[in-house]
Amino acid sequence: MTDRKLTDRDLLELISLQQKDEWEGDLQYTVENWPWRFDDLSLNLAAIEGRAKPLARAISYHKDEIDAWWDKHEDDADDLINEHRGRQEARIASEESE
């Protein structure tokens, strides 16, 4: 886990992961069955390896930032998360084609 400030993209990725976990009801399943990518190397490695515990710790550690984002984007959160997921899917597709 990182104790550094998250990039905006990593913050949105944690928010998206948290939201998907709430829908799925199982973080391990969510991590293993959806593609996640982070700029932070330790978070990215955990995501690629399908390790939920480090990502859960990151969500907990950055809870204040995550909550502040939700407070700020109460009205447009779903649109912002969907846009982020689209960019992440393109990023992953680009990585896979290299």
C-alpha cells in the first residue's frame, strides 16, 4: 500500500473499485474479475495479481480523500466514474496490444 498522495487517476480507480465491490458484495471477487490499473506500482501489482487485501487497505487509508470526492461529486459521480472506466479500459487494451 502507498502512503503517498494518490494521483487523480488512482483515486478514481479506488473509488470505482469500492463502488464495484459494493455492487458485487465481495472485494476478492471484484479484484479478480474486473481489470484494475493504478499508477502506484504497489497498488498496480496487487491489482494485477488479484490481491484484494492491499487494495482494501488503500481504500481504508485514503477514506478521507474518497469521502471528500463523493461529497464534491454527489450529482455527477456516476458519470465521472463511467468516464474513468472507459479511459481505463482503453489504457488496458493499449497495454495488452503492446
